[in-house]
Amino acid sequence: MNFFSWVFLVVFFHLLSQTFSLNGMPLDISTKFLNYAKKEELFNWMVGVRRKIHENPELGYEEFETSKLIREELNKIGIKYKYPFSVTGVVGFIGTGKPPFVAIRADMDALAMQEMVEWEHKSRVPGKMHACGHDAHVTMLLGAAKILQAHREEIKGTVVLVFQPAEEGGGGAKKMIDAGALENVNAIFGLHVDPRLPIGHVASRPGPLLAGSGFFEAVISGKGGHAAIPQHSIDPILAASNVIVSLQHLVSREADPLDSQVVTVAKFQGGGAFNVIPDSVTIGGTFRSFSKQSFMQLRQRIEEVITGQASVQRCKASIDFLENEKPFFPPTINNKQLHEYFKNVAGAMLGIDKVEDMTPLMGSEDFAFYQEVIPGYFFFIGMKNETSKQLQSPHSPLFEINEDVLPYGAALHASLAVNYLLEFQPEVPLPEEKHHDEL
Ligand SMILES: *[C@@H]1O[C@H](CO)[C@@H](O)[C@H](O)[C@H]1NC(C)=O
Ligand SMILES: [Zn+2]
């Protein structure tokens, strides 16, 4: 091949690559941000931050030291923030202070469980552990803050950094919204590390991604007595057993088989002796579905079945849906337009073959609360390295983070935010008075 053919080919492929990127922008920014995040300086800094958070896990609404660390780092980076939201939440702002506004979010809380991994940076708090990767999520968002600050001239609007408390059952996202953390925000992105997905891959889907979830607890009361004289007692153990069996018919007989739902009784407590019928039994569990309608239907039927079935055996039942301690999580439903946008940005950074479509999961996420009020998109980011040891699932006492994931998360956050602001500029310029003085 002669020289001119080479030149032609090079120019041709250059043009081709440009037409495949969205306006020519995401490809440039995405690869630039990933390279920046992988640089030793930023990578080592993220590893240090993550290990520090990992050593000091804090439960929901108690993330005081984590929140302090975040604020100290934001101060060092030179990013303004507001604090507190919902006890420990922090909201940072970077960019022009003007519309559009795009949010990127991390959860901060740990779990009440003992870490069983023996390593230098093991949890120093007995009975508490970052076993769901929220230490990595916070670190990635701080990493994104560094990337964004270093490229702040490219931010055509405002990026809102949302550090929220209490994702694990506490509904911290709902409290962040109530406290005004999403004021003016046009869209929000969130991620979760995934130990089964290869590193450098991401996965998600448009529409329902994770289930809505609720909890219930019921006390079934009868009349205690001698186990050998059952006619003088009203046995709550047998009544509770029938309640549990009847609850299993809700999904198998009443739900549309194509509308996935779960009812699980995970708690059954009653009695303490071999020869005594107890006064009462406590049962409890969770229920899940992918639509609010199915969810409300399940909730209503769980209540009816527990009281109705208990009364068949002359017992009384009281039901608590624990809405104050464990608020219902709505289903996580991804905005369809943001799905297309995500595929473009993540595809430009990682290669489109690394952007996987996934089937919905019955797990739940309080990110869903944000999606109820603004368009939102949630995705999973891979940590699996074929050549290293297999990683355990979240909520395992042996859960570990492959820290190689940190640059990917940070760069994706930053890239999704910056490209969003470029792509979703308002068509008519907004009047000046929308400007936020406090930023
Ligand atoms: C997987 O781990 C090995 C050993 O630590 C490392 O050399 C390699 O770069 C990792 N692969 C990826 C894709 O990160
Ligand atoms: Zn989690």
C-alpha cells in the first residue's frame, strides 16, 4: 500500500470514529476522563480514601466521620457544598452555578455485620462493615469531584454531588429530597459496584431495573397454655403457620405470572419451651414488585390474609408495615432517554460491547426515590477480574472491593455529568435571575 492510501485510510477512519461518537463530544471527554482517573496520582489517592472509609464504617444517619471526611476533601479540592442534609448528607456544587443542573449520587452507610476478611484495612469497628461497597461509591464520587475540578472550564452548567446517608433500609434518599437536595436538578445518575460483572463493563436497562420493596411484621395472638391440653389454649403457632402458607398463595395464585413479585416470611418467633403453647407469635418479612400498583395490591392482601387466616384459628393479628423505620422503596425505574444517553457515554468510554443489557433484579435501592421526582438512571459497574480470586456478593462478611474499579466509577460519574450538560442545554437561554448567588 502506498503512502497516499495510508493517509487516506487514516483520515477515513478518523472521520468514521467521529461520526460514531455523539456530536464528537463523549468520545473525547470520556476517554480523557478515564485516562485522568487511571493516573497513578488520582488512583492512589482514591485507594487511600476508600481504605480510610472502609476502616471506619458508620451505620445509616450516623455517618458523621464519613461526612466530615467528604467535607474536608471537598474543601481541599476547592468545591463548595451545603451541609447538613438529612443529618449527615453533603451536597457539593461545581460549575457555573446556572442551569442545567445534573446530579451524581453516592450512598455513605455501612451494614451492621462483622467483617470476616483479614487484611490491613479491615473494619476497626466491631459489628460494622462496608459490605455493600458504599465506601467505594463515596470514593468514586470524590474522584469525580477531582476530575471535574481539573476540567471545570468544560462544565456548561452545574454538577451537583449528592452524598446521601442511610441507603440500607433507611430511605436516606427520600429525606435528602425532602430537605431540598435536588432543588433545580434536571437529572440524576447513580451506580453500584457489581462483583459478578467484569471490570471495565457496565450493565443496566431502560424501565424497571430493581424491585420496589416493603417490610411487614405481624403479631398473632392466641391464648397460651399447657401443650398437653390444647383444648384450653388458642395456639398461635399453628395459626401463624397457616398464615405463612396462605401468604405464599398471593404470588402463586393472585399475581400475574409475568409480573414478577416476591413475598418472603423471613422471621418466625414464638414459644420457648417444649411443653408450653405460647400466647403469641411474631412473624415478619418482605414483599417486592416492579410496579407501584402491584406493590399496593400486595400490601393490602398481606394485611387481609394475615388477619383473615389468623381469625380462622381464633387468633387476633396486628400488622405493622414499619413505614417509619424502613420506608417502602419504590421500584427503580430507569428513564428511557437517559438509557440511550448512558449507552452513548459509557460506550464511548469503554466500548459499546462492554455496555451490557441486564434483566431486572428483585433487589431494591433507595435511588428509586429520586427517580420518582426527576429523571434518573441507575447502573452497575463491574469489579470481576478473571485472573484474581472470585469476589463475594454484597452483604457477605467476606465482601471485598476490587479497587481497580475506582477510576472507572469516577470517570463515568464525571463523564455522564459533563456530557449531560453539553447535550441537554436548554433551547431557549434561561433568564439571568435563575442564577444562584450562594454557589
Ligand atoms: C486483573 O488483575 C491482574 C493482576 O492483578 C492485573 O494485572 C490486570 O491488569 C487486571 N485486569 C484488569 C482488566 O484490570
Ligand atoms: Zn448497596
